Amino acid sequence: MNNTIVIKVIILALLLYSCSRPAEKQSTTIYDVLDNTIETKVDSLLSIMTLEEKIGQMNQYNGFWDATGPEPEEGAAAKKYEHLRKGWVGSMLNVRGVKNVRAVQKIVVEESRLGIPLIIGFDVIHGYKTISPIPLAESASWDLDAIQKSAGVAALEASAAGINWTFAPMVDISRDARWGRVMEGAGEDPFLGSRIAEARVKGFQGENLAANNTIAACAKHFAGYGFAEAGRDYNTVDIGPSTLNNIVFPPFKAATDAGVRTFMNSFNELNGIPATGNKFLQRDILKNDWEFSGFIVSDWGSITEMIAHGYAKDGKTAAEIALNAGSDMDMESYLYVEHLARLVREDKVEKHLIDDAVRRILRVKYELGLFDDPYKYCNEEREKELIGSKANHEAVLDMAKKSIVLLKNDKKLLPLKKEGQKIALIGALANDKNSPLGSWRIAADDHTAVSVLEGMQQYKKNTLVYAKGADVSLGKTAFVTETKINTTDKSEFKEAIESAQNADVVVMVLGEIGFQSGEGRSRTELDLPGVQQELLEAVYKANPNVVLVLNNGRPLAITWADEHIPAIVEAWHLGSQSGNAIAQVLYGDYNPSGKLPMSFPRNVGQVPIYYNYKNTGRPVEPDPDIVFWSHYSDQQNTPLYPFGHGLSYATFNYENLVVDSVNSSIESPQVKLSVEVTNTSDVAGKEVVQLYIRDVFASITRPVKELKGFEMISLQPGETKTVSFVLDHTTLGFYNNDNSWIVEPGEFKVFIGGSSRNTIMSNFNLD
Ligand code: NOJ
């Protein structure tokens, strides 16, 4: 007998032995006996799997019946149950809680022939039950350690609930605030987005994926989803190679380099080819060029959707296209399990591609340690102890404070005085315990966030009077039943106006409810929904000392507010501890340091708007009488608040930007820079020092500014710190249209400052 046959015989013998024992009691697995490397284990297992069992690993089902209840007897649920038993399901999503996960895991482990454990996926987007700020808000912290820690807390809770795979981070860059899913990403910039992608992947996956408190991450949606035309979710994406390579791909590449174990493809088509059936994206770029060794899951039903796209004529063809293009796992299209075996027999799909997909899926399962113990995430005591713990709430409070951006603070209206003040608190969102949880918080208990009202009530030495004023209007947002839709009711304005008249300071909490952004929640307007703008103006007339606190999942166009309201605080949807975080910032117990990860437009007509735009052949012309330059006749080109903008209760001065040294070799350039930053105020504060460059002439036109570095520093009153940066091959180049990274000689401008707009400048040459 040759070696392979010997191994197979041993495996089969061990398999028979293992099947005779309840899987939960096994201490070592059959594959440990043979070899310890995961690759060998995967190969051994592959060699004894039938084609149907292999395809089963590529099939993912949604949770479909009360997993702890009786076995379903008919319909789709019964069919899925039967598939679990046969080993025709490799993963389930939306099964959560130890009891439920254990129940489904038990079916495959104990009843299927090979007992290959399921990988259990869930959208752990910003926390599991203890909810952290929406990802866009967290990104506003620019605090990579805090973001990594926050993902770690989410992983801790999710893993305690039996979950071992999150469909996060979403690393789609977007320049369009109309797109509801900007709440789920890191904003408009590929450099910041890449650093945040790395932090989130590390946070979810930790140092050791096999530990029971870490889970596999998923970089999504590959690719271009954030560039949906007109910001309408799922819409067509048509972008050229330069945008794809330099803007869209970098965070995905960064996630890959950080070791992300899975990818999700995307609903959209990219340049005429649906992402799910896109071989260039999945095989050429991701699996070949980037050497990604994990697996790709389709988005929900996205294989079937290729029929509606007009790309596949039926389900069978869709399965063929998706598999050949490199989609390894079918989420809820049922097409792999239905058609792949036949497609192999008809030679339309090559067996080695099936093996490749299954190998990738098994590899991740091994890495998670699921073969060592399929129930390793199923411990009721751990679940009870860890989910919703005090420590987790402290962590999300810390993250929430760091996510707040002070947009404006004229006349030092903030921080509020802590004593002897009469404060009118106005707005439905101020008394809302649900909206702060934001979109994508499936496992959270509704109405459990700390409201702004509750947060401010902690400061007892002031008099606080609350008046709703008006409801938030929603438009036709789906899935929201408890909030009034399209309300124009102004009957409560009067009470709000009176409370403002009697107050020293008014705090108004306005914006969007939690489900007004997120998947399927695109908007054509970016103003304050409903009658909130009218309420704001009426209250301002009664008392101009207004602090406007925004709760929203996307940049809003608040031009009137910027012109009139003295203090504006961007507080997003901040999660379970939202109200405490907001109150602590308003009262100065926490000095805000957040910076916008997306530009805020002056009106919706400016969208898409972003700081790293191209100069055009007709850039801004200062002479207002000349018409023919790239501009609008009714609005400025600049955003209301630029990318990177954010104030502090401290003030900072930047000077002495020095190019310390230049090694201008094109192969390995190195430019050292430094700048002095001084806290010119009498309070301590944190500042995010931002470094931008401009490659003045290049073989492909470059943006007017590109972020290439940032550092957060803390400064005591009057203190000065020197901040240094090094630019090198990885930051001085760009991708050309042949997908090659190049650094070109010539002049570079360098800008350093506290936002993309307020910078000081220098320059250097590479020759
Ligand atoms: C569709 C969304 O696009 C994706 O991001 C999510 O992970 C899946 N649904 C699963 O819920």
C-alpha cells in the first residue's frame, strides 16, 4: 500500500471510532493523531469527502427554526434540517446564543457522516449586545488602539454567545452621504480606512484565532459597493482602474495583510460584471495577487441576484459563474447545493476549484479550533458572565467619548457650566433610548441605550427642563414601526419655545433616528428630517444660546445651523452609553478630540464631495466674474466641514514644518518631516496631527491632497511637542492603470495640520 492509502485507512478507522463516541467528549480529534499542520489535516479530510459533502461546506443557511425546539417536519425548514444531517451545510448565520448554536452544531457533529463543525456567522458590526458607536463614529476617533479594543469587546461578547465569525469590518470607501451604509464604514479616505481596517481585523481576530474569545473577521463588500451611483444602495458601480486601485482597494488590501480570514463579495455590479461573478476581483486580485488564503462568502442571495442583473440566465448558470469567479460560499441563494454537483459532472465547473473553495473553508475552521472542540464557544456560564458586563459598558463609553466631534464652538458656549444654570433640553432624540443603538445592532435589546436626558440628569446642580418639540420624520424607512413616519406635527413647538425662553442655555438633540441610515436606507436629502429644521429656527429665535447635538448615521447638510448656532456637536449614534458620553463632553468632563472621517456638504447637490479631489484643468478661479471654471453658480465648491475637521476645548498652533532629510532614491525614498504643535489654551487636550502630500505632476493626475500619516498627541496647557513623520515607498507612490505601484520623481508638497483644510505647507523633490 502506498502512503496515501495507508493514511486514508487510518483516517477511516479513526473516523468510525470517533463516530461511535459523542463528539463533545472527545479530547483530541482524529486529525491530531496524524499530523499537526492544518494544511495536512485539511488535505486528509478533503480526500475522504464526497463531492456532495464538499459542496455542503460551501453552503450557508440562515437560522430558520427554533433550534432548541422540536425538529421541523415540513417545508424549507425541514429541508435545511435534512441538509444539516447530511453534512450539506458548512455554515449558518443568524443563529445566536449558546443554546441555539449548540443545538445546530450538535446536528452536524453527531448526525452527519464526517461531523465537520459549522462556522457560525453573525453581523457583529458595532458590538454584540453591549453596543459601541456606529463604525463611522468610531472612525471619527482616529484612535486605532481604541477601535481595535472596541472590536475586541465585540468579539468577546459574540464569542460568548456561540458566534465565531463576524461579517465585519465593512471597509467600503464612500464619498456619498446619501448612501445609508456610510454609517458602517470608515468614511472617505483610503489611508485612514486602511489603518482602521487593520485595527478592526486585529481587534476581532486577536493574536490567536483559536482562542475562545476571538472570532474570524470578514472584509466586505468586495468591491466598489460604496460607489453606488447616486448613493442609492445596491445601484450600479462604474469606476475606472485609478479609483479602484487607489481608493477602493487599499483598505481591502490592508485587511488582507492584517490577516483577515474571510471576505464577502458584493451586491453591486462593477463595470458591467456583478461582483459575485467577478473573476478579476476574486481570483485575479484577491486570491492571486494578494495571496489571500481564507475564503469568500457571497452576500445574501447575491448569486441569485446575478439573474436580475442580467448576467446569468438562470440559477444553475449563476452558480457556475459564481464558483468559477471565486465565490467560495453561497449565502442563502441555495444554488451551490442545488446545482454544483451537476455542474461538475457536466464539466462546467472543475473539481479542483471546488477543492480549492472547500480547502479555504476548512482551513479557517481548523484555525478557529472548531475541529478541536466544535462547542468551544458554547459555554453558558461564560455567556452569562461576559455579555453586558460592567467592563464592556466602560469600554463602549470610552469609545463613545472618543468618537464625538466638536464641529463648532463660538463664544465658548461649551463646556456648559456645572452649577446654577437653567438648561432646556429639546428634541425627540434627546429622550430616545433606541436610536443611539444605531443600525446593525441585531442582538441588542431595544431601548437600552442611555439617553441624552438620562446622561444630563447626572449633573444635578443645574435645572434641566425637557421638551420634545417634534418627532423625527422618517420618510418611508422600512422596519420601523414605533416611530412616527412623515410627521408634520408642530403642536409641541410651543412648549419647546417656552422652555428655551426661560433657559440660560438650550441643548437641542436633532438628526436621524437609528434606522434612518444603514442597509437600504439611502436618502435624497441630507437635511434634518421632518420639521426639525423649523423647530431649530423657532427655538433659536427664542434663545440664541443653542448647543446643537447631532445624532445621525451620515454627514448631514446643516448650513443654516452653521451660520447661526454657536455650538455644534457631532454625536452620531454612539451606542449603549451614548447619553453619558454626550453629557460628559457637554460638561467638559471629557475634552473632545474627534475628527471627521467624511466631508460634510453644504447641500446635497455637492455630493459626492471629498477632500482628495483632482484639481481639473479649470481649478478654482478667484475672480467671480469669470464663469468658465469648475464650480457651481449657486454654491461654493468647498464642503461645510472638511475631512479631518474637529475642535477641542483646547486650541493648537502648528509651526516649524521642516523637511528634515530627503533620500530621494526612487527605489527606496525616505523623507523625514517634523512639525511643532503647541497647546495655546489653558486646558489639556488631544489633537490628531494630520500629514497630507500632493504629488504635483505625475503620469496619472494625483489628488490635491492625500492623507499619508497621522498621530494623536496629548498636550498640557502651553506645552509644545515635536511630531515626526517618515514618508517612504509605501506612501509616496500610487497605482498606475496596470495595477503597479510606482513612485515618480518630481516635486511633492507636504501639508500638516489639524484638518485637511487648516494646514501649513512645505515641499521637497524626488529625483
Ligand atoms: C446583507 C449585507 O449586505 C451584508 O453586509 C450582511 O453581512 C449580510 N446581509 C448578512 O446579514
